Amino acid sequence: MDALNHLLAGFGEALTWQNLLFALFGTVLGTLVGVLPGVGPTSGIAILLPLTAFLPPTPAIIMLAAIYYGAMYGGSTTAILVNIPGEVASVVTTLDGYQMARQGRAGPALAIAAISSFVAGTLGLVGLTFFAPALADLALRVGPPEYFGLVVLAFSVVVSLSGASLLKGLAAGALGILVALVGLDPQSGVRRFSLGTAELLGGIDFIAVIVGLFAIAEVLLAVERRAAAVSLAPIGRLMPSWADIKRCTGAMLRSTGIGFALGMLPGCTPGAISFVAYDVERRVSPSRAQFGQGAIEGVAAPEGANNATTSAGFVPLLALGLPSTPALAVLLSGLQIYGLQPGPLLFEKQPAFVWAVIASMYIGNVMLLVLNLPLVGLWARLVHVPYAVMGPMILVFSVVGAFSVRNTLFDVGVAVAFGVIGYVMTRLGYPTAPMVLALILTPLGESALRQTLSMAGGSPVLLATRPLAALFIVIGVALTAWSLVARRKRPEAFESTG
Amino acid sequence: MMRSVFRPRVAPVAAVVAALVFQMMLLAPASAQEYPTRQIEIVVGFAPGGGADVAARLISGYASKKWGKPVTVVNQPGASGMTATRQVINARPDGHTLFLDVHAVSSMLFASQSDVPYRMEDKTPIALVTFDPVIYTVKADSPWKTLKEVAEAAKANPKSFRYGLGGVAAVAAFSVSQFLHAAGVPVPETNKVVFAGGAPALAALAGGHVDFAGQQWSEAAPLILGKKIRALAVVHPTRLPTFPDVPTAKEAGFPELNVVGWQGLSGPPKLPANVVAKWSALLEAASKDPEFLQQAEKVYKVIVHKGPEAFWQFQQEELKKYLPMATQIGIRK
């Protein structure tokens, strides 16, 4: 057990008071960054990057990594309490989490999010510890045709997220596709829908759209219904019951598997992965009828998937030097500043450093659980804060968040515009989740398809001849068909979702 | 080598404090303080973690250490770097807002795009700082051992020749096309696969989804060192320190290959001469500082100093070089 020995040595290094302190600092900051809508781990890490000029590499990277995985814990908080995903990956958590909060079950929702994050994050680390270099080689074998297959598979979720009206769900999905098409064509550089402006040429920023669709639209809706607070229901128990935890065990394990497997692929975005995990749970859960109305598994699954994805993202990063998210790209530049070039040689040349960072991630996950569970009581009370206070604060954070992504006012305008769009959509009964999913998947799918075509002189033959790609497509089509049949048989089960 | 890396650096903090105290004592009544008087921002038009960002952090680290004033990097990605460039061009020319100039917002952009929303003359050039040379690579277990063999194979069978590019009008678009044209390959018949950046293009090469790539040193180095991909030639007058066994393009039989990625420092129009001179002197000193050179090598950058006039001259020559190429490849818009 070579890896185990290395890991134990890593714990020796990670448990020094200095490294513990930086891990704690990183996890607290990460939680904070995750809680604030718009301010994501990318800016969190970038802001602290200059500290690397003063710190030795091990504590610095421990801290920066902790911000990254800590943000995944924090992202669920606002998603559950006020229907605002703190991170892209927490969009799905709003579906059932916010419903739970409105029913006075914010406590168990927040707690199960933390527990599921911990379980999946830690199991993901076990995968990272023992299989990183081998898995990284496998991940490289997944190319454009397979990515396109995965996108087809993930698109099948649009049908099950569509709520009462399939047509409205598909319309929302189509709108998402249109929004994603704005900007430069990724293969030929042709300008699309840019109206001659440089801002639109850069594409519509995803974070700004999410902030608008969720945060700003939710404030508009709350003001309209003269909400006194998010929930007037008494705060019941804070912790989930044993029955809740038992109900979620399967969801946590399945979402860990899905999150880790897909999270290793450098081309997959965490946002899409949590949608897939949620959909799987909805199909296999005995209480599937409750999904969308406050099913606790609906919180456990996406949160588990997020954190397994986060752990898995370190596989291609450390073993190949390939970042799968913008935040990991910043982390990569942090490593490069120290001359620690991630890649196949990192494990050989800098074992003490790599294993100290991996060991610190186990410790960091424990810290996050210990940190987040006591906070549940405090957060849960936020649902009773008068909306006259809550609403303006949400708007302030939204504007700051949208601005901070690219430091331009244009993105604030985008957020406001999508706030109005989100408001209108909700009022007319169009679900926003399929739009978000389409927005995430379209760039990935378009590039993957056109790369696949380019690889074979313009022929789609690779989608059929590469077994994995073909398998994904077949499963995607089958799942879509299954959803359509289920919809016809039991339309009432879809009445209130989305 | 590792000693300096692992040593905690408290010196800059002390330097900042010392400089502040010193200034307060000496210059309290003086009206004209010497530049820089406060924090300097270097704006990067791309996300953190890319080649431009790494170069900006090299420069900011060195300058803050030498001057004892904070020099920070501000990332402002959007519209392929044009948003940030425009913003800096409209900034106050007091030397406290500068930007990381790079081929992608300068010579290469003007070659591939006819309606850039600013002019190259709008920038005040300060200095060229780094080169990021192109390295031609194949998969680790590829049958092709030399650049000549790649050329033969592509000529013999262009329809099954697949290559990956890290962007439509990026360095690789020029470097790979230049090679294919030089080798006499019928380019329109080949399979061009465009990826979102250098890293995914090289991952596709390592995974065997494409057969050939021509990305930059900083992007390709980790995968070459890890033996996932193999370097065939580097476009540089000399061999690179990390790859003494990889021949130069000239040695490989293609002396005409000359595409290069670069990074430098520029500012808004009408930047005062003393600011330009001070930065240029600092960066010239950096180009001779062994510690700085070593740091640059760790992030796979070649340090090349060119002062304001030479840098401007260089950009003009680069533009002249790429303009006909962009038209030939068909990426000029």
C-alpha cells in the first residue's frame, strides 16, 4: 500500500499547526465565498493568489484548495434559504431545498447538504488517493465523441425537469440554447448575435445569468407577493432524523459515484453533473413523487455530486496539469508560481507536497462538517428575517457578484435583464431549471459535436463507432423516451415540479 | 533550487513598511513624489491561470519586490482580451493602470481581424518581456519521430491527418498552418479540430483524439515531461533548457517556421516618459537577474527584453508576418 504510506506521511505534514491554520482559514473563506451569490471560488482564489509571494508552497496551496472545496459547502446555504444558488453547481439544490425551507425544514435541508457534501467529498478523496494517475489516463481516453454522448445523456434531464407542461420546459431549454449561442463560434470564429458590440462578442456570462434568473427574479417575486419573510412556519428540528439520513444514504453513495466518475473528465462542468445526479435519484427513489416539493434526497444528491466532483477535479489537475474548472485553473497558476508544475511527474518529484495537500483535504472536509453543522441553527433562523431587510441585501450581493466576474458593468446589466426574464418566466409558469441546464450544456455539446465531425472529415461516423459515445447516446435517448412515457401515464406526478 | 522556493518570504513586507516610513520622513512636505506613488494595477484581458496571467504575475512579483509598492494583477477576461485593452486605453495615463500586452490582443489580433475596436498605436509600448515558443508535438506512442516524418505522412494521406488547435485565431492556428504549408500539405483536405484552449487541445493529443499539435512551451511542457506527448521541434533560435534533446525547427529542417507567442507591458496613450523609462529599466534589470530568469524558466517562459522603441518595432514586424498568413489560412475577418 504505497499510497497509504504516502498519505500517512502527508497527514504528518498537514497536521502541523501552521498547515491546520491555513486549512481552517481556507475552509472558512471558502464557505463565505460559497454563500455569497456570484462571488465564486475563482475570484476567492484569485484574490488570495498574491499571498503566494510570502507563503511557502504547502500552506499556500492547502489554503487555496480549501477555498475551492469549501465553496461547494457554502453554495448550498443560500440555495436552500432564499432560492439563490451561491455557485453554479448549487442550482439544482434550489429545487427541493427551497421548498423544504418554506415548509420550515431549512434545518434538516442545510444539515443533510453538509453531511452529504462531507460523505461524497471524503469518498471522492479516497478515489483521488488510491487511483489518481491511473484514472487520469482513463480520463484522457474520453474525447469529443464521448463528450457529445454525455451531453445527449444530460439533455434528457430537460424533459424530466419540465414540470407541468412539457412544451414550456422545452421552450425554456430552447431559450437557454439561444442565450448560449451568443458570442464567437468556437470552431470558426464567426460572430453570432453580437450586434456589433465587443461585450456580446465575449458571450453572455453564465454567473450573471444565474444571479439574475434566481436572485433578482426571486426578490421581484417576493416583493410582489408582499412576503414578510421566506417562511413563517416555525423552525422545527434542526438536524435530520435517522429516518431522513437512512433515506438519503443511497442518494449520497450514488451521487458520489456519478460525481466522481464525471468529475474526473476535464471537459465536464460540475453544474451539469449535479443535474444528472438529481435526475438519477428522481428516477430510482421510492419517494420520487415528492421531488420538487421538498424531497430531502433532492438536496442530498446534487450536494453529494458537487463535492465528489470537486475531489475528482484534482485527479486531472495534479496528475496531468489539466484544470476542469476556472477555479482550478487559478489554483494551477498558484502551483506554477512555486515552480510546482502539475503533471505526471508531480507525484514522483514532490511527493511530500502532493500528499500533504491531499491529506489536508481530508482534514478540511472534517473541518467543514464541524463548521457547517453548528451554523445550521443560525442560518435556519435567517428564513424569519423580515424581507424588507433580506431583499435589499440580496440585491446588493447580486450586483457585486455579477460585477466581480469580469469587472464590467455590462454583466450587472445582464443580471438585471435576466432578473426580469426570470420573473416573467415564473409568472407565466415556465420552469427556469431547463434553461440553466441548456445554458450549461450547449457550449460543451456544440464544441464536442463539431470536433467529432472535424475528426472524421465532416462525417458523424465516430458517434456510432466509438462504443462509449454510442452507449451514452442510446442511454440518453432511452431516458428521454422513458420520461415521455411516464409523463403520459402519470401526468399528476409532474404537476408541481420545476 | 528548491531552497529558495520553500523559504518563507518576509522581506517584501519589511520592504513595504520600510519604504512607507522612509517616504513619510523624507517627502512629507514635498509635492512631487517619485513614481510610483501608490498601488499599480496590471490588467490582464484573460482569466487567471493562462499564459498571459502567469507573465503578469511574474512582472508584478518582481516590481513590487523592487519598488516596495504593491503591483497587483487584475483579471478582466472578455471578448478575447479586447474588453480589458479598451478599458486601459481609456484609463488615466498616470502609470498606475498598465496592461499585459500579448500577441493575442496585438499583432496576431490585428492580423486576423479588420475591425478591432482600437488601434495598435493607441497603446504606449513599454517593454517586451517574454517569449513563449511554439513546440510541435505528437502523442507519446506516435510512429512519427521527426517533423519531416509528420510532413511525409500528412502529404501522403491528408484526409486522415488530424490536428488540434487551441483556438480559432490563436498561436496554434498560425503555427500549425505555417508548418503544413511549408511542408506542402494540401491543407483544405486535412482535419482541423479546434479546442477551447491549449490545455484541452493537448489533452486530446495525449488521448489520441488528434495526431499533431503546435502549442506553446508553457502549455505543452508538463505533458511532455510526463511522457504523455512527445516534442519533435521547437521554434526558437536555440534549444530550450527543459528539453535539451528537442531540436530547433531549423535543425529539424524547417528554418522558415517563425510563429511565436509573447508577452509584454503597455500602457494607455500619452503615458509620461518617466513612467515608461522607469518600467523599461526595471524590466531590463529583471532580464539580467538570475533569480528572475530561474523563476521564468519554472513557468516555461523565455525572458527577452526589448525597450519601448524595439518593442513597437517588433509588434509591427509581427503584424507584417501574420497578415498574409491570416489571409492564406482564411481566418481574417
